[in-house]
Amino acid sequence: MARKLRGTDPKQAKQSKPKILVFGAPGVGKTWAALDFPSVYYIDCEGGANLPHYTDKLKRSGGLYLGPQDGANDFATVTEEIITLATTQHKYRTVVIDSYSKIFNTQVALEYQRMEDAKRDMEKTFGAEKKVAINWTRKWLVWFEKLDLNVILICHEKDKWTNGAVTGQTYDGWDKLEYELHLALRVTKQGTSRKAKVTKTRLEGFTDGATFDWSYATFAEMFGRDVIEADAVPVLPVTPEQIAEYQGMLDVIKVDAKVLEKWGAVDLEDLAHDDLQRRIDYLKKLKEGN
């Protein structure tokens, strides 16, 4: 079977919209500045942004609000919203989840209670109660790669401990999350201004340890307003027909175990239409070569 490389000219690659984590103490302005991003779909896990001055600002910007009464503190519900934002045509350009700490810790508490009710030895879990919340977060990350929106995950702040001593502050949530996103920022209040310090970065122009004004205007200037404000382009979701064709082909075509292991890392429903079609085309070529 003839092989063909899939790479393209790197300059043809579309620049991704920013996927960022923002953390800080209460009242420093994390949410207020995030609401200035364009066309915000605001997921209020805590129910803290339903006050008039927040909803007025969101309304003026053409945003939409999802609160706890709508399932904003439930991973399954929020995941469905993320997938819908990624696969349908709409006017929104930014999704804000506030706070990731709340939804993460709620899921951890629910799993801990489930394990306790099952009478498992809670002294030997080694963090097993976090597994479900981490798995949901990993699913989000898969869809964030497809999601053509600016993503802002707002987190609570907590002490960072090293060798039994407090050595600084960090965010409250899955400890590997900051490595999976483009940028992590700690927001503080300095007089009447709000400052963002870069704590982790994969973006040119955002130097590790650098500090800048936490405002949409400043962030957009640093990142590129044309990218942030561009209309979202949806991806096509997989179809039941594709899944049936793919699974049927797997039943009759022998595939290298390493390829199957790589494919098994992502659930079929988390693939875009083109992703699964590439697998199907690969299987067709294997079949033709037999």
C-alpha cells in the first residue's frame, strides 16, 4: 500500500483561539474582565454572577447565561454545551466557565460519597475520588482542541505547598490542567487596577512571570484582536452511519495493535466527522491491500 504524508505548509495552519486558565483571590476582578471578551457564553457553576451588574454587562455584550439551575455545576451538562458550541453555527465567540474549581470539587465530593457509601477503605484511595472529575476534564480538553472559541476557565486560588511549607499560590483544580492549556494567569488587585501574572505559557508574547493589566483591551492587543473576535467555525460531528461503518470494518479487518491502542485513547463520540472519516479511509486502504 502506497504511503502518503499528511503534513501541510505550517503557514497554512489556522491560529487557535486562546484557551486560558485564570485564578486569584475572591473580588480581584477575574470574572468582570472575562465578561468583556466578545460574545460570551457564560457558564456560572457557582451562581455568583446572577446579580444585576453582571447580567447587565453580559446582556450588553450579546452574551448568554447558563446557571446552576440549568445544570452549570454538572459535568455532563456542561460537556454537552461545549460539544454543541463546537458543532453548531451560533454567534458566540467566547465561553467562560466560572468556576472550574466549583464543578471539579463538586464532582470529587460526589465520588467520595459514592465510594464511602460502597464502604471502600477511604484511607487507601490515593486520590481515586478525583478520577471521575479528571476524566471529564480530559474530555473537555479533547473538545477544546476542536472548539473555535476563546475559552476562559476561572478558578479559585489556594496555597501552594512545597516540602511542608507554603511557597506561593496556585489554582484549585486538576493539577495538570495548566499544562494542557495555552496560558495560566494569576490575577491580583493593586489599588484600583487588576494585574495578571503569567504562571504558565505556551504563547509567544506572554513571557513566563510577566505582568500586564487584566483587561480585555490589553489581552486582545497582546494576543491579536483579529483572532479573538473572528466568527466561530463549527466542526461536523460524527454520524451514527459513520460509527456503524467504522465498527463493522473493525470486525473484519486486521489492524496493527499499536494503531488500535492509539485510536482507543479517544471515544468515538469525541471525534469530529473528518477525524473518523480518516480512520474509515485508512481501513478501506488496508482492505484493498489484502
